[in-house]
Amino acid sequence: MSPTELTALLLFCTAMSFSPGPNTTLSTALAANLGLRGALKFCVAVPTGWTLLMLACGLGLGALVQGVPALRWGVKLLGVAYMLWLAWKLAGAARMTEVDASRLNVTFLQGVGLQFLNIKAWMLGLALTAGWVVNAAGQPAPNPGERLALICVVMVFFAFTSNFTYAVMGSMLRQWLSQGQRLAWFNRVLALVLVATALWMLTV
């Protein structure tokens, strides 16, 4: 991969990783409610799931998802349903003493699985495949395996760094949010962000 291609890849991944989305929203919410340690497994689950998804796109599964309308809509609807469920759980957590495993808990496997239910993530995987793994004619670029591996390494770094950064910000708000009804309103606002993201997913 040439220096120009690598620079473009880094800029693209930076913009996509640090822009707000369901992953960064959940990282912030989990850290604000459970502390930084409570959000750490989700911060690790995101790059794990995204790497598996990127490998699937590089091997052709992404094109299948995008090319079969029924499959594409299945991914969309499952993703929307899951995010709405998470939003409902988040909106119901009004006090830190109420935030336990039964109210707000995203397991490592759920964090990994969420990446496969995000149609935006599939589109990103396809964009990276089309831009850096294959050429303009749709044929594999030189050393496609090495390119795919490099993309995965870069995205692991950015996916973890962006979510950990949002988690740190969420954990820094914990003391302030513990007063009065601040946490309840904070959770409701983030729940609305998840709902808006879910509805947006239906349009892409």
C-alpha cells in the first residue's frame, strides 16, 4: 500500500471512528453508569466484532448482504430492534444504584454481535474493501490479503481508541451525574440518540 493510500485510509478511519454512532453512544452511557471498568469489555468487543465484519466483507459476504434485499432488510430490522431495546433499557436507568446487570448490561458477545446488526458498519466495510482491497475494475489489488490485514489492524486501533475515548468522557461525568435527576436525563438523552440512530438506519 502506497503512502498516499495509507494516509487516505488513516484519515477515513479517523473520521468514521470518532463520529458519534451507536457504539460511541453506548460506550459513553456504560461508562457514565457503570464506570470505566464497566465499559471496558464493550470497548474491546467493538473492534473484535468489527474485525470479523471487515473480514467477512473482504471475503464477499458484505456484497451478499447489500445485494440481497431480503437479507439487507433483515440485518436492518434486527439492528433497529436491538438498538431500540438498548434505548429502552438505558432510558429506564434513573439512578446509579438501579444500574445493575439486569438493567444496563451489554455483554462482550452482544457488543460483538451489534457490529453485524449495524447496516452502516456493513456499508463502511464495503467502502474500505472497494477503496483499498480491490481496484477500480473490481479486481483484487496487489497483495489483497496484506491490504485486508492492514485495514483490520488500523480499524482495531481506531475502533478501540474512539470508544475508549468516549468511555473516558462518560466516566468523568459520573460524579456530576450522581446528583439529583441528572443521570436520568443524561440516560434519556442518550436513549433518544440511539432511537434516532435506529431510525436513520432504516433510511440507508
